[in-house]
Amino acid sequence: MDKKNALRAGALAAGTTLMMLLMSSPALALTRDDGDDPGSGLSVIETLGLYVVLPIVLFAGITGLVMVLDKSHKQPKQG
């Protein structure tokens, strides 16, 4: 029965998502607003650096700090 329920839940989620996408309006992204002053776009390298490389570097930095500053040293078993 678990497969049947999972299939039903997946179909419901997919159907709901599809209906929401079809019924939503396009956010008027092409219509310029008064006072709208967009800057210049990012290049591919800038985009990859900002959204791929920078999060990986931040994650590695935080992970490294946690590992270096970890105060819980494992004590060897004394038997």
C-alpha cells in the first residue's frame, strides 16, 4: 500500500504545481515601473562566482573554522 500512497501523493503534488504554474500571471517582468533604474547585467563569470563559487568558499570557511575551533576532544579509552 505504501507505493500506491506515494504514487498518489506524487501525482497530487505534481498536479498542484502544474495548476499553480498555469494559473499564475507572469509577474510583469517586461513592464518597466516609474523610477526603475536597473544596473548593467552580470557576465557569466560574475554570475558563477557569485552564485556558485562564493557559497562553496563560505561553506568551506565555516566548516574549517568549526573543525579548528572544536573543543570536544575524544578521550582514549582507559581499560
